[in-house]
Amino acid sequence: MADFFLQALVQVGSPQVLLLITIGVLFGIIGGSIPGFTVTMAILVVFPFTFAMDPVSGVSLMVGVFVGGYSGGLVSGVMLGIPGTPSSITTVYDGYPMAKSGQPGRALGIGVMASFLGTLISVVVLIFFGPLIASFSMNFRPWEITSLVIFALTLVAGLSNGAMLKGLLAAALGLLITTVGYDRNSNLRFDFGFPVLESGFEILPVMIGVFAFAQLMENIEKLRDDEHGEQKIDSNVSIPYRRILRDMAGQKLNTLRSSLIGSLVGALPGTGGPVANFISYDQAKKLSRHPEKFGTGIPDGIVASEASNSAVAGGSFVPTLALGIPGDLPMAIMMGVLILHGITPGPLMFEQNPVLVGAIYVSLLIGAIVMVICQLLLVRWFARISLIPQQILVPVVLMLCAIGSYALNNNLFDIWVLFAFGILGYLLWKAEVPLTPLILGVVLGDNLERQLFRALELDSNWLTFLTRPLSALFLLLAVISIILSLYQNRKIQRLQLQAQNPAQHVKEPSHEA
């Protein structure tokens, strides 16, 4: 392991790759600083620029965006009281009150240091657990991989904010999209007589259209309600370094606990930063000696939020690299980068491309260092960037998305694909259909079909999926995931009905004398 780690260090340590990581971190921070832009949007915009790069350079650039994006969300959360990314929602709870009390530099500094430490701890988790899971999954045959992908899709659909059925339908739609064009036996499917559909849809225009276009349309809708009632903080801030070091010295246990929560949650498919964010904040509050101070502007809340959402970066690489199952939407895009360069994520990746795996480890470490330096030195500029109006941001991002889709194959059809799936994504969003299961269905569809056909070619008996222990276990977990989601959905609906009609659930007083 030491050998390929040193080789990766040499490649990532070259001036060109270090520059790419720095550019990625800066763009990620900027993307995270702008409310509504999100980490995913930043990754999608940068994705096309990796086409002409070698695998190490392309992945290092994306890792830089990944690390910077997760830490950038705290800027607008502290300065505006608006989370820049969904994974920095709880940062607002204590970061914004601290900034309003005249300490924006302290709030930003604590958040940056917590993000830095969270990323470092998550890399340690990735280095230790990634190879272990990969070596275990080396025993997986087509039956186990097929069942694992089905479990991942049901798990993601089941965590779709109380819309389990819609999540399953979205995942099925994503799988259906991947069936357009020739199959593995050279049979043409769903081309509808159009030659351009014979090769199917490229992943990039579909992902950009479904997610980015829908997100931009949502931002446009919010423009008319853009008057934010809260006061904005002066962007001319300075960082009190000594005060921050004293604050962080008293947050050792909180930082470690929140980072481990973020790493473990990030390793679960379909969860990601927002889930880790709320769990770690909740645990920090419950285990605090002064829980009543949470929400008033204390370091504990900022550390819990930022350490956990940044730790998701390393944790989410575990299932992506070891199993070939992306943990969340940004990881699905990262997996697309690897596939684009002819590399299939999964257990064999640790044997066939150990240097690239090591490059991801090193890029995460270097990205964390670059992030903390950039955040502390350029925090004033990032604070001003968070004030960019959506009227300017939306058309610029939309133009970059269109250029990126066209650059994939220099094919005008890819731009039409982007807008067609953009309209589809927007309509699904309006119908409250979760988009993450659809994206994961698109990313995992080809692998699911390939493994399913391979399993049936080896043994045409469908019962083999149930007679092989690991395959049966994954299918059982998929069924349990659906049942638990149905139970939770019904419980949520019951609580909502009680909240809407409280009078019906209050026992009437007795009229007996």
C-alpha cells in the first residue's frame, strides 16, 4: 500500500495537479458560497473540463471542487442567514446569530477549522475501511452485484423525504433511460426511428438537465420572493486566529464525534451531507452541558454542523470506490468521471488502479489544506461573492452547462438532450418527485443490466438470486427498506393529520353531573 501511495503522492504533487486542486477548491468554495448553487451544481459545471485530462488530473480537480463545495456553504449561512448548500442548514442556527452579535470572523473561522478537521478524519476512515470493504466484496459474483444495486436503489428511494413510491418510480425511470439504444447483444431498443438515439443518451447531459436545469428554474421562481427579511452582515470581516484556536481546543470531543457521524452517514447510499448535518447537530445538543444555548451563537453548533458535512466527503467515497455504488448525487457524478476515463469503480479498482485510489486519498488531504488556507485568507472576497444576485448567476450557469454538454462529443444533439431532460426534471420537481433516485438509476442502469444478463447467462434459474446467501441478504434488505419506508411514511402522514386537526385528537370533557 505504501508503494502506490508514494506513487500517487508524486503524481498529485506535480505543479499542474496541485494547481488543478487549488482551482477546484476555489471554485467549490465559490459555488458553495452562493445560495442555491450547491456542491452538485459546481461539480456538474466543472465535469466537462475533465474530458481532455488524464485520470489523476481529472479526479484531483473534481475532489478539489468536492472539498471546497462542502466548506463553502458556511459563508452565506453565516453572512446572510441563508445556507449555501443543503448540507450547511444547521450552520445557520449558530453561525448567523454569532455573526449578528458582531463576530462574523469568529463564526467563519470556527466553521473553516471544523471543516478542515472533519475532512482529515474522514480521509483516515476512507483509508482504513475502503480496502477492507473492497477485499470483502471481491467475492461478489453477478448475482450479488445485481442484488446490491437493487438494494441501493430501494434505499435511496426510501429516503426520499416521505415520498417512497415516487422515489421508486424515479429510480425506475432512470433505469429505463439507460435502455435506449443498443443492448449488449446488439439489439436496438427505443430508438423510435431516430438515428441519433441508436447510441443512447450520454450521462452528462442527462444529469445536468435533470438536476442543474431544474435547480436553476427553482432559483428563478424564487426571484420574486427574494426579499430576505434578515439583516445582512458587513462583508468586511477579519479572522481572530487566537480566539478560534482557543474555541477549537475546547471542541475536541465534539469535532471527533461529528466527524465520525459524517463519515459513517456518508458511507450509506442515499444519505449525504444534510442527514449527517442534522444528526450530528442533534447529538451535540443532546450531549451538551448547556443545550439551551444552542441556536444563540455558540461554537458547539457550528463545529457539529461543519465537521459532519465535510466528513461526508471521505465517507461517501467508501461505497463508491469499494462497491461501485455512489453514496449520493455528487458521488454519482464523480463515478461518471471515472467511467468517462475507462475506469470502473468497484472492488477490482483497488487492484487494477491502486495509484488512482491513492491519488484520491492524497487529493482529499491536499484539498483540505488548500481549503483552510484559501478560506482564511480570502474570506472577505467569498463573503462578497455570496451576494451575487440570481438574475446574473442563473443565465451564466445555464450557458456553462450547455457548453459543457456540447463539449462532450461536439454534438448539438447533447444540448437538446440537456434541455429535454431539464424540462422533465423541472416537471418532476414541481410534482415533488425526488430527483436523486432518477440520477442514480441513470448512473447504475448499465451496470445493473450487464450484471443481470451475466448472471442469467451463467445460470438461467432466477431462484439462484435467492439461494446464494449474500444475494438473498441484499434482496431481503431491499424488502425491509421498502417496508420501513412505508411505515415511516404512514407515521409522518398520521402526525401531519394530527397537526392539521388537533381538535379531533383532544378528548372531550365529560358532561356527566
